[in-house]
Amino acid sequence: MALALIITMCGCKQKDQSGKEELFADDQLVAWCIVPFDASERTPLERAEMMNELGLTKLAYDYRDKHIPSFKSEIEVLKEHHIELSAVWLWLEPKGDDILGDAGRAIMETLEETGTHTELWVSFPEQVFQGLSDEEAQDRAVMILSSVMEMAETIGCTMALYNHGAWFGEPENQIGIIRAMDNDNVKIVYNFHHGHQQVEGFGELMELMKPYLSTININGMKVEGPKILTLGEGDRELEMLSIILASGYNGSIGILGHTEGEDIAVVLERNLEGLDKLRSKLQ
């Protein structure tokens, strides 16, 4: 299981090195990918209780179709346990005029019904842009995302483009999409575990992304992989965290769960230990 830190942008103000205590503070942690990857298959109530026990106060929600019927209950239980719903995953596989699909529609309807205002983390499968030139791919992305953004803004939500690989996962392409959309409510979610090929140039990439960043998901990093690695077990994430700290980026920090067959509480505890060790080494 790898740890990813979710850093939701609250503005860019320059920090001195003591800023690491604020940027990577435990009370800023956001849990991500802990619903479908939990071998214990916790209910919404059990998940909220687990988060309370671990001292986690924010959740970015992802799902499989079987979790959709309990999404409304999830929102209610999170409120009861004083846990913030920081973001919701929205996977788009457009077919003709149907952009959201059954799961996406159910998610949007539940957010509207419950009056929940959050950020939608949007991404696509590779084939949506396969065979298209960069210009054609950007035009298609802008058309689809503008429709989704209109729906999101109607219910009081914002959007962040999630780098899940392929053409849409390249930050330069996402920046082009955002500039074409010309909407300040569209940001970027950058995932370390989908960016192993970008480790060497991360400093330059960070500068490009910073004006648009909403979230950074951090993972244990080795150029040669594996894709998912416990935070603190890689040889590059400390350097990358230092770049983020030095950039002046600030916000909340979260833990990503992304393994099969493990109790997610054990995974979170293991990665909290990795975070603590890295935090002590940041200069």
C-alpha cells in the first residue's frame, strides 16, 4: 500500500522551513482511495469511526458501483462524525450524448439532494482521446468538461482534472484544457503514482502546475517503480516533497489507500509512520 498525500491548495504563500509543520501537519490529513480498497469492506459508519480513531478529519471519496446506494448515508455519517468530504471521484466514459453514465448521474444527484458542495476529481479512460491529435483531443476534452462543469456549478461544486495516465494525464495537456475553458473553478489533481516518468523534471513541472493545482497525491517514488509504494520506502519522494515545500504551495495533506487485500486501517497506520519519518528529514 502506498501513501499519497493530498494537498488541497488554499493559496500560495511563501513559507520558511518551519512551514513543513503546517503543510504536513497530522490535522490536515485527507484520506483518499479508502472505500473500494478496504479488504474489511467497512460500512460508512465503520469507516467514519475508523477515521475518528486515527484522527483523520477529511475524506476524498471514491467508489465502485456497489457503493453508490450507500453514498447518501456516507455523507450523513461523515457530518455526524465531523469529517469533511473534501472531494468526490468522477470517472467519465462518455457514450454519445451520455457523459456521466449511471454512476456519475447518481453521484451528482446525491450531491444535489444533500446540498453537498465539494470538488469533483474528473478523469477519463485512455480510449476517449486515442487516435486524436493534441488539438482534437483538447477540443473534445473542453466540450465534455464544459458540460460537466455547468452541472457541477449548478449544484455548488468545483472541478479538478485528475492525471490518470495517457494523453489526459499529462499536466501540460491539462493546463491547455483549463486555459481553453477559462474557468477559475477548474483545477488540477497531480498524482505521484501516475507520474513516475516525470520524476526527473518534477521541479519544472511543479512551477508550471502551481497556479492551477488543487491537490497533490504523494506516493513512495522510484523511477523504475513499483507504481504503488509505501511513503518513505522510495528514494525520490523526499526530494519531491522538498520541492513542494520550497514552492510555497500550501494546503491539506491526505493519505491514499491503494492496495488489494489489506485492512485499510493497517495501511493508513503504516503510511502515517512513513510520513512521520519523512517529515523529520525535510530541510
